[in-house]
Amino acid sequence: PRRFASGAMDLAYVCEWEKKPKSNHCPSIPLVCAWSCRNLIAFTTDLKNEEEKDLTHMVHIIDTEHPWDVYSVNSGHAEVITCLEWDQSGSRLLSADADGHIKCWSMTDHLANSWENTVGSMVEGDPVVALSWLHNGVKLALHVEKSGASNFGEKFSRVKFSPSLTLFGGKPMEGWIAVTISGLVTVSLLKPNGQVLTSTESLCRLRCRVALADVAFTGGGNIVVATSDGSSTSPVQFYKVCVSVVNEKCKIDTEILPSLFMRCTTDPARKDKYPAITHLKFLARDMSEQVLLCASNQNSSIVECWSLRKEGLPVNNIFQQISPVVGDKQPMILKWRILSATNDLDRVSAVALPKLPISLTNTDLKVANDTKFFPGLGLALAFHDGSVHIVHRLSLQMMAVFYGSSSQRPVDEQTIKRQRTAGPLVHFKAMQLSWTSLALAGIDSHGKLSMLRISPSMGHVLDMNMSLRHLLFLLEYCMVTGYDWWDILLHVQPNMVQNLVEKLHEEYMRQNAALQQVLSTRIVAMKASLCKLSSSTIARVCDYHAKLFLIAISCTLKSLLRPHFLNTPDKSPGDRLTEICSKITDIDIDKVMINLKTEEFVLEMTTLQSLQQLIQWVGDFVLYLLASLPNQGSPVRPGHSFLRDGASLGMFRELMVVIRIWGLLKPSCLPVYTATSDTQDSMSLLFRLLTKLWLCCREENHITEPDDTLIDECCLLPSQLLIPNIDWLPINDGIISKLQNKQLVRLQFGKAPGLVGHTVSSQFDAFVRAPGQPKIDHLRRLHLGAYPTEECKSCTRCGCVTMLKSPNKVTAVKQWEQRWIKNCLCGGLWRRMPLSYS
């Protein structure tokens, strides 16, 4: 056998249930799990209660960054849960059971650790064997050969693909499709008003038992269903399903497609060796022309990969003479052909397919092979001895192997025989690959969750430049799709961070202005999450989060400005403000102010007052930055990168002008400074220094050093004004920074781990408030006190904390809160915090 590189797969962490005497999580028989593009994992276990002898079917949802913070919900399913499916946006989950009930779960108040079941459908008493959301018509292809191209549109091209069903105007209709054991197909459509239209139809006239099924979609908007009755001597059947809406009712049409017999049953040597088909999967939801089959007996399995091809039908000579038209053009038929098959394997217990939509043209495959870029090309097979193999999705050739705790590396026949009799081994009953295929989650027969890293090069040793290119390509993919990139961070070593951030910025700057604007906040959040992984860049995390906050405040405050006349010129007041501030480089705030139409800035007094906390942050931050200019030699202090960032300083300058005008209307909304002299005009002093600093770096190409007089004036600031404490975000308590030394981390569900051995955080404690100190709402800039009484939520990615309920009813504040009601400013999901947090 071929030798495999050792570093291809390793365990990052495992998380297990606490052993309780009375009730325990016994794994349900057909265990299922699902992994969403937001890096949430849902899985099932059965809670067995010793006294009552009954089972509760639980659904557990975790965020991969805080696996111990599990949200467990009693699903209310009366029978075993057979399917779990996330939707394309990763924010809703479907669960289906062996009684024909399907439930749709969504987040309560956009919290990743609080879920509720809102709608559902059912086919009474008919177990569901396959389930899928309808396709929304969005399909990308990653072109590995174009990974060096400058344009994101070339690397990740949009594939023409029709949604399964469209509403008026071509908007995709949401809904789900399921196949039941008695051969029924059921479709439920979610109407925009929340109503559910359900329709059920049999797959074909002769209904027969369906033990296994899977659903895929075609580019033309049709649905393909594959079914098997579980016996390898019966054919695997395929059906085309079309869904339409006629007179407000859902209508289903089905049609039979070509079927196939597994090759192992037609091979005389293996004829009766593998009696049962145990796995039947399309290679991807949007690849209906490729299917993976696995047939097994008690202790071994064989896997085959088939593809649907168009083939010419040879025509007999007699017909050719009668009809000359036929002679020119051969009639075409669809036919299943076997692509590849494995040899006899150990018994397969679970299969995980790649979700990365990698392009499979010959040139792409060749480039992928030459550069050793394998994400999306491998699928994972788990075996009953506890091992996991990754095999190529086309050739089924082995690419990497992981030996579980119980599976010993093969030694000789005797030991293997002894092992077999020792009793059932621990193995994965369900597995899922992450959306970039860089991580694999498995749930074993004890309900324990294991997170495995999978190297992008499958363990081949590459030079640094190439490794960075692989990770960069996948980071860009996440940036374009909006998916969460946690699984890529698993592979970033501290010495890569600086390079990755620079290269990511370079690639971003090569895109057109419109795309740059769309991705402007996402790239900042990405840089922040990378900088968290190295002790030399840790201070920049604060800067990036402050920058996200600044962009959001700037957009919100500018959007409050209203044109005086309704027949406005082409520019909005916000745009005109930006233009005038960059044109007039005067250091006197009042001279800049004169050029603006003050009537556009008139707001109600209550509105201005309600914005005071945000205005105070702008004022404090400007003062903090200017005061830290003299000791700018130390990049380990937060705020350092702003001193060379012309765009951000320009934003601060615009906001200072707006605040100055608002201060004329209502002085109490101005930022409060503690000054040593009563007569000093603090705002104009800060504006003057800020403008001088901004002039040094407003043009990216030639940034000049600030002159000595400016530095001297900034040195005097602490003697004129009290320099405020800036509340930086806490370095968050996630798992990612603890996984870098490749040591296995053991966790327990429901128990937060102690923060040990994290070198980075110790340098940082200087900037973060200690436990007993007052807490702050990072987004509303309100003080919550040392022991908050309000319920709060925190971001799963950046750790930023804010109150769940809004204390304010003013529209302007509502407008500000709408910016981060669904996700944090960094794009992370919210999770509810326990009240006792302190």
C-alpha cells in the first residue's frame, strides 16, 4: 500500500458529555449531523432516562468556536430523528423523524444558542428517509487554475443554475422536499406570508419500499431523486421531480429516469458477497449526474462511483436505408456508467461529502494536482474500526487516512483477529465536512464530538508561499460568499499571519470599486480574526474592531442628514460632506463648517441627545489617538495602525465637523472632556491636530512623517485634557487560539474550559478590564455596571457584548441598532450570555 504523509489529518479537539448517573445521552440508532455555512453544527442524541425508561429525541446545536456552549432542545419528535438539513444561509434547520414529521427550526432573536420550531409539515406515520431544502439557484464554481487571477469573478464564477421554483419576478421560492419509506415524495413551500403549501405524490405508479434515498438538483430547475430498497440485487432507481404552483396549490410531476445495478452484484466472484446497499448519495446537491454507492455485509464494504452520460444509440442498417435522417445523426440516450470502485474495505459506518463547489474540468484537476490543492476533491469514509479514509471523489483513490483511538495501525493477522472479538469498537456514526473541506466533524457511538483538521495539501509538505496561497484562495472564497471562515483559521500558524493579512489586502485592492465597497467590512473582520492568532499582531485586533465600529457610526450618522429641499441635487448630504471635508484642508473647524449647508444638519433635540454616547466615543477616540502619537514607536499598543490610516482619520474629521454643527443646536450632545482650563475650545484644538495628522497620510502612495511641532503639541495634550480609557474588546474566549500548538484539547459539553496556556492573552490584560470592573455595552457605549442586571448577548467571533433589549425608543437609535441586530458588526452570530457573567 502507498505510504501517506503523516500530517494529513489530526484531531483538533473532542467534546464529550458529562457522565451523569441517572440519565445519559445514548446515541440514537441512525445518528445524524449537519454542518452549516455559518459553522454551526447540529446533531442528534437520545436522552435516556433510567426511571421512566423512555427516550427523548434531542437536537444539539453548537458553534465550532465554543463547542462546550451547546444548545440542546427537546425536538418534540415522537420517533427517532432521521435527517437534519441546514438551509443555504445557515440560519434555519430542518429535522425529520421516523414518524413522517418535518420541523423547521429558526433562531429566536437572532441568537445562535436559542432556537424555536416555527413551521413544519408531515406525512403521518411514514418515516422520512431523505430531506433537502429546495435549491435557490445560486451556484458558484471555484477554478483552481485561475487561483492566480486578479479578479474574484474569474476565480469564483457564477454558474447558470435555475431555482427549483420561482415566485413572481424570478425570486426563488423557499421550501423543502422529502422522500418517505413507502415511496412518497412530499414538497412543502413557504409562502412569503408564512403560510405552508404541502403536496404529496408517489414517486411512480408501482410504489415500493424505499430504504435509502437522496435528492439532487439540475441546472434546469428540476429535482432528481435516487432510491434503493436496501438490497443490492435490486436496481437503484432514479426519478425526475418537477414542482410547480397551480392556482395557489403545489403540484408535483414525476418521471422515471434510467436506473442502475451495482457492479459488485453483477461480478460473479462477488455476486452474493455484499447483500445490502448501506449508503446512497449524490456527490453534491447540485450534481445530479454523479452518485456514490456503498454495499456491505456484516464486516466489510465496497464503494462505487457512477456517472450519468449521454451516449449514442447504434441504429441497425435496415433503418438507415429507410430514413436517411437517422443515418446522419445518432439518437442519444442517457446511461449510467461506472467511474470507479474500491477494493474490499472494512465496513463503512458513515460517509461525508465535500461542499466546496470546486470546478472539475481537466485543467482544474491538473493544476490542483500539481499545486497539491485538494479541498473539495476528497470525500471521507468512516469505518467500524474507528478509522477514517479520505478518498478522491472521482477515482476513489486513497488520499489520507486517520487512525482512531481504537483502530490500531495494522500489525499482523493475529492481533487483528484478537481485536475483532474484543467487542464493539468506538467509531463515527455520522460525519460532516466543513464548507471549505478543511475540517471534519464526527459524532461517535458515545455521542462524543470529534473535530479533525484536514490539511489542504493532504499532508504534502509545501513551501510557505504555496501554503499561504491555498489558504488565501479559500479566505477569498469565504469573503465572496459570506460564509464563516473559522475552519480556515484552524490551519493558520502564527508565522503566517502577517503575510496572509498583507496578501489578502493586496488581492482586495485589485478588485473594482463596487466590489471593494461590498466587501469593505468583511475584509476588516477577516484581518481581525487572523491577527488574533499571533502574539505580534494581537494589538491590531483592537484596531480592526474599532475600524468596523467607526465605519458603522459614520454611515449611521451621515444617513441622518436630510437634504433641505426635496428636489435635491445628485449628491446626498453625506456624500457632499465627505467631498467638502476632503477638498477643504483647513485646520480650523469653523472654516470647514462654513462651507456646509447647516440646514441639512437640523435634527430633533431628542435624537441628538440619544446619540450622545456614540458621539462621546468619537471624541474620546480622537483624543486617545492624538495623545498616543508621540510614543508611536510601539506597535504593540492598540490604536497604532490608525495613525497611518488616512481614510479612517478622514472619517473622524468629517464626524468632528458634524458633531460641531450639532453642538450648536444642542450643546449637551457634545462629547464631554475634562479640561484643565475653562476657556479652552477642546473640539477645535483636537480638530486642528487631527487635520495635521490626516494631511500627513491622506495619500496612500506618499505618507509623510508628522513634523515635530505636531508631536510637541500632542505631547502637551495630557496636560490640557484628561486622556480617556478606551474600552477595547476583550480578546475572546474561543477555542481557536488554543489549537495552534497541535495539542489535542479535551472539552466537555456544558462546561467552559479554563483559559490555560494561552500566551497571547497575558500580554493583553493591560488593555482589558479586570473581572470586578464595570462592564460596558460595546455597541451602545453604555455602562452596565460591575454586575450587569440586564440580559446581554455576545458575539461568537469577536466577543463584543451588548444588551439584548433596546433601552431606547428613538428612531435614530433604532437605525443604529438595525445595523447589528442579526449579526455583530464583524459578521459573527450572537449568543445569549448567562446573567451571571462577570
